[in-house]
Amino acid sequence: MTPLTLQEFTALVSSFQDEAGAAIDGADSAESLEATRTKYLGRAHGWLKDISAKLAQLDKGDRAAAGRLFNDARLAVEAAMESRQGALAPARAGITLADPTMPARRAWKGAVHPVTAVIDEMIEIFRELGFTVALGPEAESSWYNFGSLNFPADHPAMDLHDTLYISDDLLLRTHTSPVQTRTLQGYAPPIRVLIPGNVHRRDPFDASHAPTFAQVEGLVVDEGITFADLKATLTHFANRFFGSTKTRFRPSYFPFTEPSAEMDVLCGVCKGSGCSVCKQSGWIEILGSGLVHPAVLDSAGVDSEKYTGWAFGMGPGRTALARHGIPDIRILYDSDVRFLQQFAR
Ligand SMILES: [Zn+2]
């Protein structure tokens, strides 16, 4: 047996490692990589086998160091083989590797819908005043939607042209006011609730009308509640919501309140001098309100001799339009991400 020095063995191992490494890097397909594996690591005829056979030609004292050298080289070549195989695998599955210089896919940032943002803000302001939130069904009986709220039997709102009926007695609520009756039936005064929800009307879908839209309603019932409470609370709300502003109350009519009033705030665009947003009036109407009609309290089983109350209702959709200067209410309901993205924070 020809003797071999440790130096010669080291040179052999290092040329094996260099050649195998270059061959692995050069393999451009799974097939050529497999051929490289057979050539260098093959158990039957590979280079590795030849080198391990040479260990016996070394001095006994050098064999331990040579063995470690040999093992390290084998592990390094096996690792390079593994990594190259990983890189070639997608190509083998018929998938081309993406160009790493391509720009990353765009990440979409979520946003609170402007109408939801208005509702949340209203709830927050009224929560500070001791109001809680009450909810009710969107499919209602006509008694809850009209009868309990003092609508006369021949009121035009009950007409098929204005209300979406599911059956003779079941309809899609036209306002959130039926929740007033449900709250009065379920809880004893004092009551302070805010009622947000969707309502439905047989309206055309145009720039200023939507057949389904959000409403926020408020109800206060207790002993000794007067119109002064209504005015003070709603004025406070307007100043919080719109920033320091002026308000005015105009007489109005609703079947379920008496007296009734609409509240206007000073136009935020022209500050009262008149512009196209406020139709030259200098004021923007934001809500309807009034003292709860005694008949409404009575029909819910609340003693109208003992208790009084006030209520209001407003449209957060219209408010969102005014706040952001949006010209067409349909944009709010289009679910167009380009529009909604503008509200991402
Ligand atoms: Zn104006």
C-alpha cells in the first residue's frame, strides 16, 4: 500500500470540495444536479468513496485529523447540494421564480367608512351625557313602525308607494323610531338611549336619496323633562360635533312629537353668508326633534301624566356628505375602494 502524507490527503480533500462545489453551482436542472450527486457523493463509484479508501494509506497518528477533515468536506458538499436542490425545486414543479427586482404587491390599508365614523362619533358624544345604545329589528310590524308612534291610520307614509312591505303587517322599518316604543316597553324611566340603525324607504336612488340609509335617533324620558333639556342637549351636541357653531330651531311637524322642531347649524362653508352648499340660506338642517307625544308614551304603557320626554333623529349619511363635501350620496354606498381609501388613517 502506497503511503500518503496528511498534506497530500488535505490537498485531495480540498480539490474534491472545490470541484464538487463548482459542479453543484453549475447544475441548472434537477437532472444535472442528480448526475453531480452521483459523481461526487455516490456510494458505489463516487469521489467520496475513493477518498475514504485513501484514509487507510495514512499514518495511524494522522488518521483522526484526516477523518475530521474528510467529514467536514462531506457535510459541506451535502449542504451545498441540498441548497441547490431547494433553489431548483420550483422550476421542477413548473413554476418560474419571480423576478426579485419586481415591486412588492401593494398592501391595502383598511378604513372606517365615513358614515360609520359619524355614527361612532355621535355615540361617543352622547355616551358622555349618560346615553346608552339601543338596537331593534329592521323588519317590523306596522304597529311598531306607525301605530305606536301616533301615525293616523291614513297617513301617507304608510302608503305602498313609500314603504317596503314584506307582508300585510310586516315591513322594513322606515325609521329607527319603533325602537323608541320597544325601549319604553322594556325599561322603566329614566331613559336615555341613542338608537343607530339602517332604515328603508321606497325612494329613488339619486344624488340625494338612497333606498336604505343609516339613521341615529335619541330618546330621553323622565319626570320633569322639558323643551329646555332638548335644546340644551342638542346645542351641546352640535358644538361638540361641528366645532363651536350657532344653532337655530324651526317649528316643524312629526306625528310622534309635539311640539316639533328642526335644528339647523350655521353653514360651515360660508359661515352664514350664503353659498351653494347651504342653498344660499347660511344654515344647514341636521336633525328633527320634539317633545315625545303623550300618545306615544301611552301606547308603550308609560304614564304620560307622570313622565315627559324628548326625541330627535338625524341622518349620519347626510352629515358625512356635508362634512367631507361629497356631492352625491350614491358614492357612500358604491363600496369603491378608491373612495374609501381616502379615509384610511
Ligand atoms: Zn353656506
